[in-house]
Amino acid sequence: MSNDYQPRIYVVDDDAAVRSALCALLGSVNLDAVAFDSAEAFLRAANPDLMGCLLLDVRMPGMSGLELQRVLRERGIELPVIIITGHGDVPMAVRAMKAGAAEFIEKPFNDQLLLDAIHSSLATDAEAWQRRGEMKAVAERLNRLTQREYEVLDFLVMGLPSKRIASKLGISERTVDVHRFNIMRKTGVRTMAELIQLCMSYRKQAD
Amino acid sequence: MSMASPPPVEPEASTARPLHTIDRVVPVSGRRILRRTLVTGLIFSTLLAGLVLIYYRAESANNLDMLKSGRERIQHLATLTLHQEMAAVLSDLRYLSRHNELFTYLETGGPAAERQLGEEYVHFLAQKRDYDQARLIDLDGQERIRVNQTPGGADSVPSPALQNKKDRYYFTELMKLGPGQIYVSPLDLNVEQGAVEQPLKPMIRFGMAVFDQEGRKRGLLVLNYRADRLINRIHLIAGAPRNLWLLNGEGFWLMGPDGRDEWGFMFPERRERRFSLRYPETWRQMQQTPLGAQEEGGLLLQFQRVFPLAWYENDREAPGLARPVARDRYYWNLVTVISGEERQALDAPLIQRLAMIYAVLALFSFAVAGALSWLSSRNLALVCLLERMVDNVPMLVAYVDAGQRYRFNNMAYRDWFGSTPRQLYGRRLRDVMGESTYQALRPTIEKVLAGQRVDCELRLDFDGTGPRDVTVSYLPDVVEGGGVRGYYAVVNDITALKETQRRERQHLLELAHVSRLASVGEVTTEIAHQVNQPLAAIAMFSAAALRTLRDGGEPDQVMDWLGQINAQAQRAGEVVKRLRRFAHRGETSRGPVSLNELAREVVALTEYGARSLDVEVRLSLAAHLPTTPGDRVLLEQVIYNLVRNAMEAVAEQPGPRRVEIRTSSEDAGVCLEVADTGPGIAESLGQGVFDSFITKKPHGLGIGLAISRSIIEAHGGIISYTSPPEGGTVFRFTLPGVHREQ
């Protein structure tokens, strides 16, 4: 885990008392908490680089919790969401989980339960954050390739030999070998197997 | 009791076309009309016939009177003529008995004087053609002078031809006469040599004794008067022949219906031909009275006894005058005849005229009878129809006169009072309905009799029937000029309806409590959420405090958190109290209630629901709103129902989801409105939304609005809704306000 990871707990609840109580509880366990009184207020501050997790009351005037979840996903903000609700009915929970909520906690709740949920969410987020960082590096390396190198890379990942690639692209086998060398150099991998693994994981992430 | 007083009823314009068409419904039987027409027409025409007959009789009698008076005139003229003629003969006779030549002859007695006297008589007869003979007879019966009337002139008979008349009846009669006496023979036919002279020569002999200067009777003077001329004259007077008869004292015709009937006493074979035998009844009458009329043998006979010798000259005017001796017994009968044919001839045009008039009148009477019977059948059918309708209306219908007596009742009265309309007719209202009911109705009755229409609802206690709720409609019967002749009464028994309404209201109030308990279920969920918030806050504050204290952190912060915990506990308590207030089922209280307060309370109760349905609830409350007397629990229930409905109405809306509660004060009291931005209410429902079991909600009972209405109406208020043009629905109720809000 990199030291750059500084998680924050984002609290969105329209009830001021609940808001300040949550902040007090989180503060007491040295968690950094920021409170918002509505979904709209949070959205104004939200960006994909946020770290930590979101504590969200489902029922609020204006934009509801579920709606906020939808908007966040549209914007590519992958913050884990912990739904807290006073109305713990099953359909609501199902909807929340389908929308991608990490945890579903019913009010009033055991403080430890909440903290455990927060911690597990933070762990997930940290992992995701790290992966995001790696992917970023891979992407940066792949971005250095030229257009022709990308085409060659595609055939390489399919497992075609240099001779076939040369005939497909209408270039000489030797030129293909030069491109392969440059790809290995630019992405910083040593073996062919490593290169294939890098591409596969990148594609998986990109999906 | 509500009393409406619409403007006084104006008398209906009688000329206006009737608005209803009941006369077209009335069945009129053609056969019945025909039968009635015939019967009535027959009666009419019979009556007319009677009248015409009476008129005919009168006219006919009139005609007869005219005939009779004509005949009387003839009789009168004939009588006059007879008198005149006889008088002339008598005066001639008197003259002949006193003139000089006679006296000279009586003194001298010589042949010269006799001849001169004879010539005198010849001259006399030559001028007086009415006489047949003039004779002078001496006391021995020997004719001394005799002058005969001949066609060539008067002719004196020579002495040798003179006869002795000593044996003749008139000689004997004449010999009895004294001075101043005249003998007149009956009217008969001249007889020569024992046989009636042909052609018939009717004759009357006038005679008197002749006295000389010394007063000695010397002879007899006889004048034969030819009565045929007299008879002819009378025939002329009669005009038409044979309708004036002349009878002698024995009842023989002197002038008769036929020549062969005349002079019966002169001919043995005609003895039976006499008036007295052919018309015995008339004859009998004639014996009893000198003047009269009798119908016999198809003839109308008017008779009059005539004394031809007794005329107007009387003894006093001419005391010395000679007179007929038997002038009081010498009479004839004049009979005028009116035959049946004559009368018929006179009546025929009358009959013809009357027959024509009668035919026209009879035709007319049948036409009138037809019209009358059509009218009467139609009116009868109309009356039957109206009776049937009025009798089958499930209400009391009556007409009461100004003296407060029943003049008409429908059959419904029989069910109420046990008396048929016929028995009720003319009875006083007071006696029929009982004193207490009458007193209750009295102001109403006085009002309608003053000419005002009255519609009202009353609870009346009729004798025997128990209290009844009725609607009473009184319509004055205003006559031209403004007087009230009576009034029409329509009384409808709405006891059952009222009872149902009362029960329904009671039911709904009970239901209100039930439904409030049902909403307590809803509210409980709401409350659970509301309690959850402070509880969650408390739990977290306390957890934070615990951790901080365990880790030896800032006590100041813990103090702050404890304060928060306290506040949140208060908050939870407040929520619980609200629930208890709402669910409270206490006695119905009528204390002053502030609608503002109730509105705030309801908003608090529905806060979480509003949040979860994402509905914005706004309050727009009037300052200084008067309070209203009422049950705060029930009124809160109404507001809760309205707000809850409004929230549910807007919940599915894509647009703005807003519910606004407004209060305001009005002249009539206080008003609360719940406006929403929902889809509105289907126009077809109208005010029916307040009826029970009308709902749009899948799980609703449809009693919320019905209960709300009954609560508001029980508080003397009105609830309604409108759909404003900008969309949504506004429910609104007003309640009478009393107290000022502090």
C-alpha cells in the first residue's frame, strides 16, 4: 500500500444530529470524515480521484441515495458506498446492493458494525486505488507506442509468429522484429509472456 | 329546520300555452263519445221538440183566435144587418098604419078612397122591393086592398080576386093586437094553395091593427117581407158561403151548410135535418147561454142569439111608437163555422216553418252534444288520470281552503290518518291532525295564507303515528286581485331518510375513530423512522464518547456529545408524545382548536413520509387565525387525511411534487386548504369523491374523505374541492371560528 493513499469518509445525511454524531464517532477512531447535508452538495465536491468511502442515507429530500449512486457510477466515481437507512426493508436493500452498494446498515446501528463496514470498504478502496495506480502506469507505457506498434502488439497478443504478422501487414519479417523490440523496450517487460499478461489485464480493466 | 322563502308565486297566465302535455296522454273512447252524443242529442232534441210544440200550440191557438174573431165580426155585422132590416120594416109598417090616405079611407070608406089607398100601396111597393105584398084586411077577414110585387112592378089585385083570410093563423094573431102592438110572424117559406111555393120564397109577415081617429079598431095591415133578400145580404157579409148559419128557435136551419138542410120545419121529409139533431151538444149549450162556442163534429161553432126585433130604440126615446109584441121571445141563432180544413190551411205554413227550424236546431243540438260529450269524456279521463297519479304519489297531497278545512286529499291520507279523502272533506285541519301538530304547523299555515310560498322541513308529532320528519311545501292559491283562496299542500315523509342520515353520520363518526386507529399504523412507521434518527445519533455520540474516554481523550468534547445525546433523547420523546396525541381516543371535546397548530402537527407527523416520497410540504399559515370550537383529534384526522391523500397524489408525478397547507380567516369562520400539484380529480367524480368506497388507491378503503366530510359537517362546516386551471387539486374546508388566537 502506497503512502499516497489518504482515505476520507464522506457522510451524506440531511439530519444534522445524525451527521454530527457520525463525524464524532469517526473522529473518535481517527478517521477523517467530511459531512454533506444533501446528495447535491456532495456531487458538487465529488471527483473520480476521491479516496475512502461514502456513508449515504437512502431517504433524503431532493436527490435520494439510490439516485446519487447512479449519478456517481455515470461519472466513473468508484467510491465504495455504505447505505445507512432507518427503513430497512428488503426491497430497498436489494435495490441498493444492485446499484453497487458495498454495505447496507440499518439505523440505529452498533458502532463497531459500522466501523467494521467502513474498514472493509476502505480496504477494498485501497486495493482498487492501488490497481488504479498500476493501470495508470501500464496505460502510460502503452501510450508511448506508435500506431504501427499497436497493430503489431495486437497480432503478438493473439500469438501469431513474426512471419504471419509481416505478411498480414505487408511489411518485412525484420521490420516486425524491430517493432517487437521497441514494444518490449517501451513497456519495460522482459519476456513475451509478461507482455501478454500486461495487455490482458489492461483490457480487463478497461471493460 | 330550514325555511326557504322564494319570491311570492305569481298567478299563472291563463292565456299561455300549457307547458305540459297531459291532455295528449288521456285515452278517449270513440264509442263512448258516440253513445253519449246520441243519448244527449236525443234528450236535447226531445226538449227542443217540446218547446217547438208549445210554440206551435200557441201560434195555432193564435191563428184560431184570429179566425174566431173574424167570425165574431161577421156575426156582429150580420146581427147589425138583421136589426137594421127589421127596424126598417117596422118603421115602414108604422108609417103605413098612420098615413092620411088610410085615415081618409077609414072615414069615408068609399071606393074612391079605397082606390087611392090601393094606389098608394102600389107606389109604396114599387119603391120598396123588399116587400112581396101589402094588404089591408077588414075585421071579418076579408082583404080590402091587396098589392102584390111582380117582376114588372107592384100590382094591385082587383076586388073579385080578393080573399077572405079569416081562417089563417096570422088573422087570429092580428086580431088580438091592441093599439101600438105589432105582430111579426116567424121566418118561413111562403105557402100557396097548401104547398111551399117554388122557388122557395122565405117570408116574414108583419102586421098591425088599424085604428081610426076615434080609436076604434077598423082593420088589419099586413106587410109580407121577402126574407130572401135579407138572407142574401147576410150571405154577402159572410163572404165565403155556408160558414154562417142562421137557426130559428126550434133549431132548424134558415141558412145552413147545404140548401137541402134548410127549412126542415117546412117539409115533412126534412124534419130530421136540423141543427139541434146534428149538433146536439152545441144546441144544448145554445139553450143555456146566448153567446158561446163549441167544437162538435169536426167543426168549431160560434153561436150568438139574435133578437132581431129588439133593437136599440127604446121606449123612453119614443114612447108612442108601436112595437112588436113578442120582441123578447122572437129570436134566431147566428152560428159561424170554422172547419178543420180551414184551420189546417192556416196552420200548414206554420208547421212547415217550425219543422225547418226544428231540423236545424236538432242538428245543432247533436253537434253540441257531440262536443260536450267529447269534452266531458276527456275531462273525466283527465280527472281519472290525475287522480291515479296523485293517489300513487308517495306523499300527502291536499288542498286546504282559507278556512283551514280540507277540500281535497289524496289516498296517502288514508294511510296516515285512517280516513278516506271523502271522510276528510270539509274537516278542519286542527281536528284531523291533532292540536300539537296543528300548533307546530300554525306559523307555516299563516304564512302561506298570507300569500307566501313555504318550503320547510319539520318534525311533527301526529296523533297515533309518532314523530315524523316531513318536508312541507305549501303553495298559496292566489285569486285574481291578490286574495288567497286556499293553498296546495305537499307533505313528504322523510322519516326513514332522516333516520338513515342520522345513522350514517353516527356510523361515520365511529368509523372516524376506527380509521384513526388505522392511520396510527401508518403513523407508527413514520414515528419509527423519526425515532430512529435521534436514536442513531444517540448511539453514535455515546459510542464516540465511550471510545474517547477509554482512550483518555478530550473530556470537553465528550461533554459536548453528552449534551447532544440529551437533546436527541428529548427529540425522541417529543416524537413519541406526538404519536400518543394522535392515537389518543378520548372523550369528544369541543374546546377551542387552532387550525395552524393542527397543520404544524400534521406536517410533523408526515415529515418522514414526505421525505421518503420526495414530496415538498409547505406551510402557509395565516397569522392571528381565530380558533374554532371542535374536537382537535377529529379535526387533526381530517387534515392528516387530506395531506396524506395529497402526498400520495403527487408521489407518482414526474414534475414538481409539492403539497401546500394554507390557512386563512374568512367572514364565515376559518378555512384550511390543502393544495397539491397532482394529476387532479376526474371531473366525472364531482363531489362524489366524498362518498364512501370511492378510491383510487390500490389498498384504500375509500372512506377517508367520507369520514372527513362527516367530521367537518358535524362541526357545522363545509368541505369541498376544486381543480384549479393550473393543475392539481385544492381541498378546502371552512369551520365557524369563534376565539381569537393569542
